Amino acid sequence: MTALDKLKLITAWTDDPALTEAELEDILEAAALMDEGGRAPETEGWSPTYDVNRAASEAWLIKAARAAVLVEVDPPGSGIVTSKVFDNCRRMARLYQARRSMTVSILN
């Protein structure tokens, strides 16, 4: 499973408020890390390495922002209170924020 596939899975990317694949790719790119060989993402020979939890947190924040403007029952009578969607997205963002990888660079 690729990092993008995992990100799609853990962000429920097609569920409202939905994200596009391009958005997820941009989010993942921003969460790129040095690989095991110490190569930075922009370095030739870099082995794709990502903080998927950071990316997931960012994705859930975007979903929360999209849900923030929705505060009514949608559709009326459905029982779906869109403010709860916002709350759930924020909860998921916090969950993945707490799981982020810590990286430390040691200079000689």
C-alpha cells in the first residue's frame, strides 16, 4: 500500500466534505521526510518517506474547514447535523496530530 493509498483510507477522502486526489498529493508532499539514508525529499535518490499522520491531520483540518460553514440539519429532517461533521473532523485531526512522528537531526 502506498502512502497515498493509506492517506486516502484514513481520511475517508471521498466522504463529505470530500478531498481531491490532487489535494491529498499536495498534503502528502508537504509531509515528506528525510529517508533512511539521510536524503532530503528534493535530493536525487530520495526514497519516498512521509509522516502520514501529519498529512492525515492536515487533511482532516481541511475537511473541518469545509464543514465549518455548515451548521444546519442537512437535508432537513435527515438527522444529520452538519456541526457534528465539523466536530468529528476536528476530533480526527487531533487524533492524527497526536500520532505524528518526531524527527531529530543530529549535526556532527
